[in-house]
Amino acid sequence: MRKLGHGHSVMFFAPLDVDRAIRTAASVANKHTIHATDTLLWAMHETCTEIQNRAPHWAQQGTDHALRYGAWSKFCSDEIASDELANAWRQPDGKTLEELYAPTRSRERCSIAIPDIRQRCMDLGIFSLPNSNMDEEQEREAIDEEESERQVQRPPPAVSAMHHVANGVRHFVRTGTLIPESNVFLAIFSSFQSRNAPPMEQGPWTRDVLATSDFCRVIQGDGDVSEYLRPVNWVLSRCGPGRIPIFLILSPYEVNELLLDIRRSEHVHLHIYTPWVQKAMLPCDDLNLYSIPATSRNSVVHATLNDQLNLFSGQLYLRDYETYIRLCCFLCIYAKDLERGSARSLSTPSLPFWRLLGKLGLLEKAKDLEHQDDLRRESDGFIPPAHRPPRAGTQGSFSTSPLPFLRFLFGLRRKGVSFSVTHMGKILDGRLLREDDFQVSPTLSITRVAGELR
């Protein structure tokens, strides 16, 4: 710097806000050039401002030092005990709200007991000292802040299972018969394994709607397969005179491998299937959309098998009110039409008083009360076996409600998408359906469209 101005030069770099501060301190217009003297003037001005801002901290530190030094001198000369020395050196860990935030008076603001420190502050142009404890309290708050970031450790990705066409499936395609006690064919609801699934009875479900082991096995290992449910799109049916109808759900790999054998077979038919999950869709649960080989219209319609196939695939809408009543009878849940024929005879020897009123002209009211007594149901609409009328269930039907398991299965099928406004959503929520909830298209049907395509 000795040669500054004699061969050496200094260049200053600063952001825009510093440039504005220099021009304000030196009273330099925007169109004029800033010189080194302007920069030095701004630097000295900022230094003085910083001294004035930090003077209360300096004064507080000087006061604390003087008090501690005075206490130490008295302790060394045996004027005070060690307890008094400790009290003079310690500062209170906590302060009251009044001590922290109450506004101070003017006398308290400039009350500095040490003359040298007070005189030094006056020389610096500081005539009042604000409370310097506010910065200390803010620093404590900043130190106590803790930031935590949650790190979720996800399981490793699942490994897809190796596809395989079992000999039992090939035998079924060629002959239309199932190999007895074969582990290749699984009942659809027996094939569903999940640790989080509610308990479910296996007895009432049919054994004539099956799924192949290749369809059920999606990933390797024994992990929970609830997140890897394969959609139902290919159904193999066996229907014929004198033969029990059977539905077999295949995987896409099996369909691709067995397609030529299915075309030549005289015992089975392959059907394209998709569940009815949108109201604007045309239903294809009658398996008449497209078949290989071609079948006659309504040749594979079997109400019980179709209903259970729709439940397993997650179909949200029903065809008509008759299908709704049939499904309620199978699941043993309450519906309005189940009240018909469920009342007991009124000609019993010991008639209550309200039955006598029925004979006197209030017969309808008496029947309603008796129906209400017969059809006792749980909160989700399930009718226990002890209060179940003949129409609300068959031999070997459910003894506990199957709705929790179906609600869990439909939730997995929909993958978090709400379905409470659909037919099945209302059934699973314990709400009743009316005949006007079923909208039937007057001109179109999936059977008609399939016939036109042929």
C-alpha cells in the first residue's frame, strides 16, 4: 500500500446494496463514479455504527468483569466467603417474563455503576444503553432448535416369479376335467393370502371358480402378496350338457402359451373379462364379449359363479335389482325384499297385545313390527343365523359377516381410490339400494354389441 497512487491501484467489488450504501454515505449521485475516498468514508461510517451497536455488549462485559474482579479481590483478602464469591460470579439460569420483556425506564437504561465505562460510552456518543440481554435470549432459542428429517427405510423390491404352465392346466384344456387333489387349481378366495386381511370363512364360497397357481403367484418368496394382486382378465369356462360349470382364471402367460390348444379344444372356452368399475362402461360379466372358440349367446351365464367372480375381481356395479337381492341372500345381509315371507303366522295361541291390535285393523303395523323382530341385523347389515329368515341365506351360509374381508379386498383392488358411491361401496358400508339405483340402458347391451361384432 506504500506505492498506492504511484504505480499501484486498488479495485473494489461490491454487490448492488453495498453500492447504494456507499453512494448514500458519500452523497454521490448514481451517474457519478465512486472513488476510493467514498469507499473509505463508507467503511468508517459502518465501523462507527457497529461500535455504537455493540457498545451495550462491551459495557455489559466490562461491568461483569469489574464485579467479578472486585469479588475475587475481596475473597483473596478474606473479606467474603466462598459462597458469596460464587453468588457474585454466577448468573441466573432463568429469568421471569418481566425481567426479559418488560420495557425499562430511562434511568435504568443509563445506570452504569462504573465511572470509567460510563465515561467511555459518553466519549463514543452513547448516552443511553438499551437492554443487551435480548440478543442473548435469542441465541439460546437458536441453540435449542433441532431439525429432524425422517428417513423411511423401504423394503427391497420384490422379485417377480417365474412363469410356468402346469400339466394339470394343459389336461383341463384338452379334456375339460380337473385332476383330483391337484395343487395347481386353487379356489379364488383360498388363494388370497395376506397378513393384514380380516378372517374369512371358506365354506360358503364355491369350489367351481378356480385360479391357477401361476395366476396367484406373482412374486418369489413367501411375502405378503396383497400389494401384488393380478387383475382378472382371462377366464376359461367349462360348460356343457350334463357337466358342472367351472370357471378357471388364467394368467396372461398361460393364455399366450395355451392359445392354440384352446382354439382346438371342444371342452373349454376362453373369455375376455374385465370388472365393471365405471358407471359409463358396458358390463361384460356375462362372458359374452369375446370367446375363443365362439359360443352361443348366454351359454355360459351362471348366476352364482358370475357373482363370486365379480366379487373376487372387484366389480363395483351390479346389473339389476335382482342381482342385488341374490347377492344379499348369498352374503346374508339385509335388503328390503327379504322381509317378504319372513313373518311368522299371527294365529299363535299367545298373541301379544300389538298382534291383537293388528286383528282390529292395524295388521300392517303388526307385520312391520314382527318383521323388525325377525330381521335383527348388525351395524353393517349382516343378519346373524339366529335371526335369519329363510330367504336371507341358504344351507351352509356365513355365520359371521364377510363384509370386513370384502371391504379389505376391494380396497386393495382400487388402490386407495374411493368407491363409496358405487353399488358395492354402498353394500359394504351397510346402506340399502333401491330399484331406481340401477340404470338400465334401453338400447345397448354388451350381448348385443358382441353379437354385432360377430
